[in-house]
Amino acid sequence: MTEPSKTSLQEQNKELARRIPEEVFGEGNLDLLDELYAEDAVEHNAMGTHHGQTAIRASFKAFLTAFPDVSQTVENVAAEDDTVAMHITSRGTHEGELAGIKSTGNEIEVQQMFFIRIEDGLIAERWFLPDNLSLLQQLGASELPTE
């Protein structure tokens, strides 16, 4: 059997990475995490670093509880070797507690970046970089200083 070409492998990695915003969050399918992440995967995000599928699932569930109607649009995706970079836009309604912020009912639209390292066809590590200042402003939890 021949090895997939570098381009083919990069396309496979991009498809794998897209499944998080499109299927896990878009369809609320947390069971897919077991299929997408390595057992000992590491997720780095604004709420801390989560080690292993169980901790990653809990983190995703907390976000989906806070924004049960979330939709995520993939704006850009690029791959190089074992790494995928992705820019997405998340939209949703704040209906549950998030990091101590009680439900506001506010609609949000937030830009987010991800860097995903894939090993043996599974996500081994993911860095999630959200625009938290914009999120907090939209939830009424933060304001920019005025002159």
C-alpha cells in the first residue's frame, strides 16, 4: 500500500479539523470527540488546559450548555505537515452560565482561531484562541475604557 501524498494528508487533516466546528458544535455531537481526539490529547483554551478525552468533553459540554444554539462557520483553513490552522466565527445565544457569568440571553458573534496538531489521524493537541474581549463585551461583562 502506498503512503498518501503530502497534499492528500493535509486535505485529510483539514477535513478532520473541520469536524469540530461543523459536527461537534454544529450538531452538538460530543460523542464524536472519541473518534476525533487521541485518548491522551491536550486542549489548550481560555478556560485552562484539559488533558484527555474526558476533560476535553467536559470543556466542550460547558460551552454547549452556555450556548446551546451555537453555530460555527469556518472562514479559513490551512494545513502544513501535521498542523492545521483554522479561523472560525461562532454565533449563538448565551442561555447558560459560562465561567461564572450567568445567562444574559445576549446573542454573540465571536472570531476564534485554532491550531491543531494531528498525530496518527487523531487530534493530539489543539490550541484554541478566542476573542474573549469581544465575547465579554457582548455579554456585558466587560467594557473598553473611555477617555
